[in-house]
Amino acid sequence: MLLFHKLFVQFGDLLSFGGKVLLLAAEVLLLLVQGLLLFCKLLPILGELLLILGELQLLLAALLLLLVQGLLLFCKLLPSSSP
């Protein structure tokens, strides 16, 4: 009878350990889902930032084009030094 009691206690300990492992796995899964939800909430903000960066890139390209055109016009207005 004592053998069955020890076996039953060890089986209960094993079930308790399994329950703790399952609880830990559930907490890890919950953290992963919360992280995914946070990423999904940040996705539109990241999209807006990329759009703003794209518009800034276009603005810088337009300014660079104006600078180059101004330099070309300045070079055309310089007197030529050839005889």
C-alpha cells in the first residue's frame, strides 16, 4: 500500500510539473501575441513615417535639381575666355 502511495504522490508531482510547464508555455504564447498586436498597432505609424521620408526624398531631389540648373545657368552666363 505504501508503494502505491509513493507512486501516486510521484504521479501527482509529475502532473504538477507538467501543469507548470503548460502555464509557462501559455505565458510565453501570451507575450508573443501581445508583441504581435503591438507590432500591428505600430505598422500604420511606420507606414506614415516611410511616406514622410519618401516625400522628403522627393523634396531633396527637387532642390538638388534646382541647384544643378542654377549652376548650369551661371556657367552659361560666364564670359568665354576663348579668343
